[in-house]
Amino acid sequence: MTSTTLPSLLSARLSTQRPQASAPESMWRFLSSPAPVSLGEGNTPLLAVTPSILLKDEGRNPGGSMLDRVASILATTTKAAGNKHLAYSGESDTLAAALAIYAANASLACSVTLSAQASDFDHLRTTAAGATLLTPNPHTPIQAALSTEDINLATRLAAHSIACEIAEQLQWKLPETLLIPSATPVDLLHFEQSFNFLLQHHWTTSTHAPRCLAVHIAPPPHTHGHAPARIAAQALQQLSDQVIVLEEDRVREALQRMVRTGWMLSPGAAAGIAAAETLSASAAPIVLIEPRSALSAANEISQILGIRRYPTRMPVGGIISPQ
């Protein structure tokens, strides 16, 4: 499905006026829709992790991820187009779970695929929301599934809302640097366009847009099944000076260090902390996007830290009931 309402929604928001303080406290204060499918996503806090690093905590969204913004936009435009069914067959398990929740809120039927690597968290959210789980099959795509164009446009709008919120939270100033974990070149472009929008329409007192950098984690070398991901991360770094790739050991150290100071971060945000520490003082202030909650990233955190729940004994299974 290629929605005609998504491009119109994108162009409709090109207003030179900043929203009034009385506008709804969600991302929809920066987007146009008469009846958004919203669970209160957006308006996530900007927290001081260190004197020079501010954390945009997208884990505070209803589903624990910045992709809740994308799901809200896609559910809104699907419903506005008069469709009764929302289908997704993409690569993001987190987006699939978010779409299931927003579709249920909009009373839309929903069909999604989850990968074999999907976390228990995403699987539980998807099934609890009542979505139909389909087995991924490249030879038999889901009928009327969201198109790549739909998802790219929704992602651009989500980035726009995040950029506007950051500027508003900084009293309409812009940071020097924005760190975005696992960002693609297209993601970086979306944020750059959003900050340029703020400059062009005089929403900000800053004179230049922040430098937008992607942060990626390189899986350990010689680890079974991780070679393609490692090669892809290193290739991105070689292609662009806007990509920072960190070894997993450095991410582990940053993650453990932050936990000791009271911050439980996702691996992506921990990588952002380590990356920020490599930048010069002129890069501050730095805004780091926490893409999702630590709870939703529990599997990855356990793997990076090498933690098992029962390190010295086998868990006791089963329930003994009276006879």
C-alpha cells in the first residue's frame, strides 16, 4: 500500500509558525492530523547524563521505542485513507510490535512478520495486541503491506518531531552534535533535513544545524553468525565520516560504568556514550538519542555483559502441586 495521505501530511506541516504552548503535549504538536492515532508518544525528556551529554530518552514512549512515533504516523494515515487492515513485512521486529499496538488502538486488523531473532518482549507485545503473526516468506509477500516509501516518509516525520522537541527543550537552540544509534544514511538525512527546516523557518536562534552522527556496534570478530554485521558496520564507517563504529568491548565498559552511576541504558545508548567521549570539546553540547528502553533491550544487554540469570546452578523447573 502506497498511501497518498502520507505525502500530503508531510507537506501540510511546512508551517513557519512554532506551535503554541497550549498545543497537545505529544509529537502531534508538530504534525498535522485532525484525528491522530496517538497513545501519547513524543514529548520524551531530555536528561543530563554528564555536563556535556544530554539523553533524549525515547524509551519513555508508550511501547518503549522511538519507533512508536513511526507506528503512530502509519496507523493514523492508514485509518485516514479508509483502510481497515494494517500489514507489515519489514526487517524491524520493534516496529512490527509497535504497529500491532497502534493498530489495535485504532481498531484496525493487523498482520505482521517477526524474525527468528525477535525478542520475547516484542513477541509478547505483538501477540498480546492481537496481531496476526505470519511467517516471513520472500516469495509470498503480504498483500497490501506497507511500502518502503510509506515507512521512509513516516520515519522522516518522526525525525522531524524529535528534532522539534529537542529544539524546544533547549529553549529553541540547537545542539552542536546529535548521536543516533544504529542510524542509516537515510536516517541521518532525515534529521539533517529536520534541523534545516528549523533554521530556514527561524524556529531557532542557532545559526547552524548540529552535526548528525550514526553510532554502530561492531560484533566481536570470529563470532558465529556475526561476520556480515561486522563487515556492514565497518563498510559504513569507511564510506562516511558521519559513522562511528565501536567494538563491543568498549560498549560493555560504558554500559557497566553507566549502570554504576544509576543509568541503565540500551546497548545503542551505551555505544553513544562511548562515542561522545571520543569527540572534541567543540562538539558539545551533545544530544544522544536513547532509541529504546533498557527493558526492551534486555536480551542484547545480557549478551553483551555475558550475564545469565543462574550463573552457578540450573534453574528449578516445574511446579509441585499437592496431590
